Amino acid sequence: MPRRVVLVGHCGPDNSFLKMAITRADRDATIVAADDSAELEKIIAAGADLLLFNRTLDWGFDGQEGVAVIRTLRRKYTQLKMMLVSNYPEAQADAQAAGALPGFGKREIGSVRVTELIRDALAEIPLQKAE
């Protein structure tokens, strides 16, 4: 069964670059985008293997920072795999402290490191909703 990767709060150009990076990591991955909190919850309920969050989110989310949404989701879905896409080291540190896997910056998207991070995250057994 193909892994399902969710692009959370990214603009069109970033979505395109991220889709290329995900495809390099897993050619068969299904990639979907979530542009608001309600859509994200529906996608998670249907099953998601990895969420890639933008650092700054638009008006449709419960919070304007990707890290805040990661923190909220971590309380509800204790084993959900999430990463932050941000060039700022302090934002990456905050995301990991909130429960995200090590993420990457937009400038790194085409790198071998990003391919490996995504591949490693998708290689693990999918995790289920906390009870």
C-alpha cells in the first residue's frame, strides 16, 4: 500500500518542489495537500504516514505557526509522524521539542539529506491514532 504524505500549509511552488522530493524518496507515495485545519483532520482520520508542515500557516489553521499545530496534534495523535519545513534552526528545534521528527529547510529540498529523511520516515511502520 502506498505511503500517504500530507503537505500542510504550503504554497503552490513549494508543493511542487516538495512533491519532487517525496517522489525521489518513495516513487509510489500518495501526496495530498491540506490548506486548513478541518481538511487536515479529515486527511489524518483517513490515514497519513507523514505530515510536512510549513513554518508559517495561513488563516485556515488553528494557529499561525506550524510548530503550534504540531504541538496540538502530538497531544491527540501521540505517534503521528510530522516534520517542519523551515530554514530556521530555532524553528526546527522548537518543532522537534513539540514532537516532530528532524525536518529540513526549503533550500535543502533537492538534497540527498532530504531524500533520506523522508525515506527513513516513510520506511517505518505507519502509526495509529492515540486512544
